[in-house]
Amino acid sequence: MMSNSIRSDSYSESVKRGIHPLTTSPIVQQRRSATTGNVSRTSTHFPSMSNLSSNSRSATVSAIATSASSHQRLPSPRHSMDTHVKKTMAIPKAKPPREVALRVKFIRLGEVNTLHEKFYAEVVIEARWLYDPEATSWNPNLYVKNALGDIKQEVASEFVNHLDESVSANNKGNDIVYVWEIRKVVGTFWEKLELNSFPADVQQLSLQIVTRCPIEECVLVENRFQPSMVNREAFLAQQEWFLYEHIETRSTITTEDFSFRPIRQSTFLVTCCVARRPGYFYWNVYLLIFLITLIALTVYGVAPEHPQSRLQITCTLLLTSIMFRWSVSRLLPPVSYLTLLDKYTLVSLVFISLNSIWHSIIGFLIRHTSISKMIDYYVLSLFTLFFFIYHFLMAFFLFQALRSRQVMLESDRQYASKLAGMFETFVQGHHAVQRFQERLNSSRASLFV
């Protein structure tokens, strides 16, 4: 305890007298002296300016000035960024593609050739786009891609305003001006037919309208104010087909392969729908094959001891069914799938063939064995049950195919309501819907028969 008190007293006295090391040599002075020592040591390798000669001093000064001036000439980051922005803004921006509104009118539809998958049509294609004074001669160069052979075309165009009023060349700068082009196309067009439900099939007759301009320059769209239409009164194949009133449109993109580099082009698809009238096939094919198959069951009235008589009748019926099958196949293209009528005729051929096989078997068994004749009646009952079952299934499939026509009729009703909303007065729209209902009621029976 005494030693601690003596040590503390000596510490306080040394502080008061200013002889303590912490008070005589502060940390700042130590760092300053250390820095001075480092500078003095460095000066031994790089002599100071005072020790240099006058010529060396002037050369050194000029070198420093030159480096300073060159440093000032270096562009700053901000200056480089401003220059890059100016160059980017100076690059011309690409123009958006020009929209061409299309409206198609089927003024006449001719024969629909199921065998060669083509149809005849006379259509009017109305194209409308905004007039550009900087490109006065611009044109979308429309053409129908699925046309067969040489087609006839008539083209006319004029300048109109938004009210479809003609505008002279002197007044084009005072209002929004459109270029209205009307193109009449007459010819034969190809269409892939879907014959799975033949003869109760519904076909889509389409036109593929394509522009020769790339997709970056021109886009084909639907005319929202004047929808496409079809003239049902000028349909030349009304005895064989039923023409619906609604028009389906769709815009897509196709590729032009006949070029050094593939070009993506805008394509406008316009489709009208037709349904085959199946009455001819009901009476001339279905009924006759039904009767032939039914007569095959009456052969069991001949005694099984005379199989030659049974086989003679069934083979005649089989050849008759094959003849009908061949005559119907001439009306259709050679497709790789079976239609409804193909399925019915093939099942009937198989039915008659199975009966012929049984007649030969029962004749052999009766001659060489003591088999009872009752087994022939059991087989007759089995074939009769099979006859009614497969006819019931065929009628069900035919009914399912005919249900798609109800969907088309509903689309017609919606399309008529859409057109009625575009008339100027309510009375005009109401009369249009009434006329559609009258046509629908008068043609509903003929549509399914």
C-alpha cells in the first residue's frame, strides 16, 4: 500500500514538472518526425529541384507542363456519356408497320369440288390504309395465295376521308386521308377438305390473302367498321350445299420461301362455311345398303342342307355391296382415313361375309356330323342382334356429326346480331334479324335432310 501511494505521488509530481515522456513527446510530433525522416530518406534517390542545374530544371518544368496539358485534353466520363447519347438520338427510329384494314365480300360462290378439293368464287377485296405523303406510291401488293392457275383481277383505288367521301388531290393535306383499294378476284381456289363426317360434313372455304411486303413494313388486319360478308342468293351449288351467313377472319404470319432469305409476311384468312346436304346419300346409299344387309338375314329361310343356294344369294349381295362401295369412293379424294359412310359400308361387307362363312360351315357340319339344326337358329339370333347394335351405333355417330350444324346456326345468329348493331336505326337492325330468322326456319329442315 505504501509503495502504490509513493508511485502515484511521483507520477503526479512528474506531470506537474513536465518531465514525463507522454507530455514531452506527443504522438503528433512523433508522426511528424517520422514523416520528415521518410522524406529525407527519399530525397537521397530523387534529388530536389534546388540541386538540379538550370537546364535540367527548365526541362523538368516543361515536361510537367506538357503532361498537365495532355491530361486536360483527356475527355471526362460525363463528356463521353453525352456524346454517346447524342449519337444514339441521331440514329433514325424504325417506323411501326403500316396497318391495312381488309374487308372481303363473296359476291358469288360456285361449285365445290369434293374430289379435287377446290371451289370456284368471285370475291371483292377492299383494302384501306392511311395515306403517307412521304410514300405516295406505296402499295401492299396483295394477292391470294391459295389460287389455282390463272385468275382474273380488276383493281381500282381512290383517296377518301373517314366518311368514305372522295377527296381530290388538292385537299389531301387538310384532312385525314385514306387510300381505298378495291380488287375483284375471279378464279378457282384450293381448300383442304375434312371428310371424316362425310356425308354430314361441314367444310370451310378460305382465302389466304397475303402481302408482298415484310411483316416489319405491313400488317393486315380486319376492318372493324365494315365486316366481311357473303352473298347467299348467288350461291350456285345450293342443291348440294348449304351456305352459312357468318364469316370468320384471322390474321397470321407466313414465310415466303421463294427468296434468298426467308421473308415473314402478314397473312389474312377469310373463311365462309358450307354444309353438305346429306339427303342424296340417305336415300341412294344408306337405304340401299341397309336393305342389302337386311336381305342377308333372310337367307336363313333356305334349309341348311343346301348351302350352295345360301352361298349363291349371299355372294350376290356381297358383290352388290362392293359395287356401291366403289361408286361412293369415286366421289371422294383418296384420303388415308375412313369417313362415316366408309365405316358403314365396310361393316356391312363384313356382316355379309361372316354370314357366307357360316353358311359353308353349317353345310359341312350337317353332311358329316349329326349336329342339330337348332344351332343355325342360334346363330341367326346372334347375327340379328349384331345387325341392330351396329346400326344403332352408326345412327348415333351420324347424329353427333349433325350436331356441329347447330353450332354453325348459332354462329349465324350471333353474326346477324352483330350486323344489326351496325345499322343506323333500330328498325333496320330489327328487320335484318327478322329476315335472318325467316331464312333460318325455312332452311332448317333442308339442312339436315
